[in-house]
Amino acid sequence: MDYSGLTVEFMVDEYLENYISLHNWITGLGFPQDRQEFKTYRDVTSNTPANPAGAVQSDIGKVGAATPDKSMYSDAFIMILSNKNNPILEINFEDIFPTSIGDLSYNQDAASLEYMKVTAEFAYKIYTMTTL
């Protein structure tokens, strides 16, 4: 099976916390500057560290090295609401991870308050739908 990616548009909060969190996740997976970024992401930044406390792993960045999935992926869900804001459907995504994140677009010419929005794309293993 091959599912197309999940595209999500979200409003960036005042201190850019949600954008920074997603940026750190995608950077940690791709380690564009050096391999230490990936190790730091797995061992420190991820909510599910790859190694138990104090364990030393020397396979970081080696081709074919075993990489625990739990520290790179997450699970996510979307709740679909009725026109009266009652939950009617829950969509659960397994092993989801970001594949791209949009840019921050600053505009000083706005006549009224405009919230900054960013688009992010995710890949995932499978999704299930549950009627509520």
C-alpha cells in the first residue's frame, strides 16, 4: 500500500513554539549539518529516546545501522466534528514523521491582523478511521 502524504496547514503561535518544534524534528531526522544532530535528536530532543539512560550507541550515521523507530516517528490523530462541534470520526495515523515544512512569511504591509500560517507535510505507515 502507498498512502499519499498528509498535508496540514496550521497557525504559528506567538513565540513560534509549534514551528520550532516541527523544525527541530525534521532537522533531527535529516541531520543537514552533521551526524551529531541526529544523535542529539534521538537521545535528547525526542519524546521517546532511542537509548535507555546511560547507554552508549556508536552506530549513529553508519550505513545499515539499526535505528530504533520509536525515537523518529510519532502517532497522530485528527478529530472530525459535526456542524454542531460533536466528534463524529477519529482518524489515527501510525508512525508519522514530517517530510517538509513551509516557510515563515512575514508581511509588514498588512492592513489588519493576519495570523501567520505554515503548511507541513507528513508521511506515515497507515491510518485507521473510527466512527464515534
